[in-house]
Amino acid sequence: MKKEKLTVETDENGTITYHNADGKLHNPNGPAFISADGYKAYLINDKKLTEADFKAWQAQQTAPLHNKTATIDGIEYNLTAK
């Protein structure tokens, strides 16, 4: 998985948030929002995902052929995992 620079902030209530370089709630490694009472929300580029959807997204990102290119008969193809 491509390394990204994330900004991690904790507010006065103890809520922890992760933001990407564009300022969007984003954490490819886990929840992007964690409240002081333990509530967790998984977000990728401000898009909220269920934990199951997040884990599926994570698996897709680490799939061996994800975001690779292949040339077949002179035609270049971009590969993504499903």
C-alpha cells in the first residue's frame, strides 16, 4: 500500500481524527475518527465505510496486481483487484 502523510489531531474531548493532505477524513490503516467513548468510523477520502467494507477496500489495495500495468500484444492495460 502506498504510504501517505496523514495528520492526526486530538481535540479537547479526546476525539482523534486522521486527515490526508487534502484535509479529508482518511486513514487507510484503520478508523479515521475515534471518539473518546470508543466510537470508531472508517473513512477514505471523507467517504464513510462499514468496517467490513473498509477491510475489503484494504485487501483490494494490497492485492498483488492492484494498480499494476501489463502489456499484451502491444496494448497496455491497467490492472485492479476485485
